[in-house]
Amino acid sequence: MRSDQPGLHPLLVLLLSPLAGALVTLSLAPYNFWPGGILSCALFAYLLSTCNPPRGFWRGWLFGLGLFGTGASWVYVSIHEHGNAGVPLAIFLTGLFCAGLALLPAVFAWLYVRFVRPLPGGMLVGFPMLWVLFEWLRSWFLTGFPWLFLGYAHIDTPIAGWAPIVGVYGLSLICALTGTCLFLAWRSRQGIALMTYAVIVATLWAGGGVLKPIQWVALASEKPLSVAIYQPNIPQEHKWEKSYYLPILHQLRGASMPLMGHDILVWPEAAIPNLYERARPFLDPIAARAREADTTLITGIPNRPEGDERYYNSITALGQGRGVYLKQRLVPFGEYVPLENYLRGLIEFFNLPMSFQSRGPADQPPLEVGTYRVAPSICYEVVYPDLVAAGARDADLLITISNDSWFGDSIGPLQHLQMAQMRALENGRYMIRGTNNGVSALIDHRGQVIKQSEQFVEAVLTGEVQPMLGKTPFGSFGSFPVIIICAMGLLLMWLMYLSFWRESE
């Protein structure tokens, strides 16, 4: 087998493709080497610059293997440690998961080489536009896996100024376009071309810097709300054991009583391992105490609403607060089992606690905290940009609760926190993040962490958040404008190509 690039050995291609994918992971939390994503796009564009479509597919698959093998391998923890699968089986299932996800970059690479690369501007803007469309596809295809997007690396870079306008997909577009400019500048090495690419990159990055200080939203009140987050650090292996139920309740009550008096008290996802109706004898006295102290208790708890035989993962506001939210986006295998008739009971991983959940309805109202409205999301839901934006439009604050125990001591919880930061920045809303074992955090409307807890410890995190008024452009329109621009841009390039081809006949 020969290499398509002169002087580049096939074994080097085999090495560079997964390396390019791994650079994306390096750009994200906890490593935060943000140039990695840009270098990844530059290297990937280089690897696809002269190959044919079949080789492009192969290189794209290797790229995806490097991306998901390094960035999403934390699923091994869920399968092995909490699903009790043996090491060989857990490695096999994790590898199968990553290899399956890698098919999406493979299809991207084939389409790019076959249809986009030959177009006018295909190598410059076609690559980043198609990249963004595939990130968007990954957010909903087969329920979606919107993880490891390029844009998440840029919470603290100048282009973060674009986030309240274009969201994470827009940042991914800028990041990928910067990468293609870098590759084309290296390849051409000519004065005019170099100047053109430099102007494009400088305009995007300087524009972000100019936009960054803009205040898209305003304070709803001069007085902030005081918040206490209780992080119980209950071991996952004990959480659903009957013998631990009463000790868990005792722990929650004992830790929370001194925190009454804060405006908001937060317990994490499924803090009480029982259905809401069954836990009422425990919750009602605590809710009464919260009302007396002018406190809203917000907690995660499984729910089966009256007259409904289905089970839901939910979050509810008690005391001075009101409202129940039923989770809409469920985690495959963790909260429901695809192909349940075939997989349920096959191995313990396909029969995890809480894996019998149903989806909540769309357009649920926000929770109420006194006179303020709070848009909730549960765990995995915070990684869906448009789902959070839809809730934020009618809310003054954001809250997300999670049980990141499923990730173990991996990079997963820190990636999860980074995505919550992006949701706060996109929507111009403070974010309260409560977890079972970390990282719990208070995040301001610019996506900056005000305070955060340590991991794997019982902790109380206290601080203040500000309800906000108004909407960012992204909060109003979501990802729709960026996706349409990318799709229409590719269509326009294709029409230009067809017109030129017909005229040349």
C-alpha cells in the first residue's frame, strides 16, 4: 500500500490519524491545551488533502478511534466498576462503543473527500462547515452523544466572545476554520495566500475579543441569592442497597438542617433512592422546615406521577419553591436499555438501577424559587445546547444536578463541568451544579467557575448567584442559525461547482 502524500509513509499515516483525534481530547478539560483542537483540524485536513474516498474513510475511522478512545473511554468505569462486567468484557464493550462512534468521523471524511474537497473553497470553509454539521448530527443521531465538541476548549480564549451569539457549534466552526487556514498557509507558503489566511484568523479571533466584554443580559435584582450545595459522596455501590436507605436519609437530614436559611439548598441527582411518593414521610417535614427558613430545597428523586405507571428521573422544588421536572434526554443503558427485549438481563450492565426510566414531556415549565424561575437539567441533559437554551428562555437561573459517580476517577466529570460552563456562557445565566461526589460548582453568566468542590469527599459548597434578565442571541435562536449557515454554505459551493462544470463542457 502506498501513501498518497509524497514522502509520508503509510505507517506514519496510521500513527497521525488517531493522533489527530487525540489532540481534540487534549484541548478539553482537564488538560485544557486549547491549541490541540486547532492542530487536530489542521492535521486531519492534511491527511485528507490528497487521498481518495476509501482511504479517507479509513483515516476518518482512525481519527475517530483516537478521539473517542481517549476522550470517552470513561465508559469503561461504568461498565466494569458499576456494571460488574469482567475486565475483558468491559474492554471489549468500551472498544465496541468507541469503534462504533468512530464511524461518524469516517463517514465525514468520505463525504468530504468525495463531495466537498473538490468544491470552490471546499478545503478552506467546506471542511469546517461539514465538521459542524457532523457535530450537530452526533447530538441527535441514535439519541445523541454530544460530547467532545471542538468549541468546548474555548471557554477562556478570545473566541469565547462569540459563544453568546453562535454557541458551541459556532466556536467549533471558528476552531476548525482556524485549523484549515493553518494547514493551507503551511501548504501554500505564498505571500498573498498567507495574508488571506492570516486576515481570516485575525478577524475571527480579534472579533471574539471585541465581543467578550459585551453584557448581553442584565441583573434581575441587586440582591443575589445565597446557595448551599450538599455533596453527600454516597458510594454508588451502596446507593440502591436497602440496608443503606435509612443511613442515607439520616445523612441528608443531618447535613441540611444547618443550611436552612439559604435561599436555595441543592441535593444531587437521585439524592433519595426511592420514589417521591414513598419518600414523602421523610421529605414533608424537611420541606416544612425549609418554608419556615425561607429556603427552597431542590433535589433529584425518582418519580412516578399519580395516574402514570411509568418511572421518571426527576428534580423537584420544595419549601419556598414549587415545581417538578421530568428528565427528557435519557442515557442509553444507564436509564433505558435499547433493544430491551434482547439485552435486558443478558449481563448485569444491561440491568442497572434506574435503567427503567421513561422520557419526560417537552416544554415543561421552569421550577419556581420564590419569585424567580430556574431552568433545570439532569446530568447528561446539560450537554445538549438547544435543550438547555429552550429552558433558559423563560428562566432567570440555570441548575443542573448529576451523579458523576458513574464516571469514577476519570476525565469524564471534568469534561461534564466544562460543558455546564458553556451552557452558562451561551445563555448568559448563572449555573448551579450539584453532584453526588463532585464536581459541584457555582458558575457565573460568563461561564467562569466562582466556586467548586473537591471530588470524592462529602462537602458543602456555599456562595451566591445572580438571577439575570434578557436573552443572548444564542438564547433566542439557539444553534439553528449556525447549522443553517453551514448547510447553505455547502449547498452554495455545490451549486457554484455545478455551474462552473457545465460552463466548461
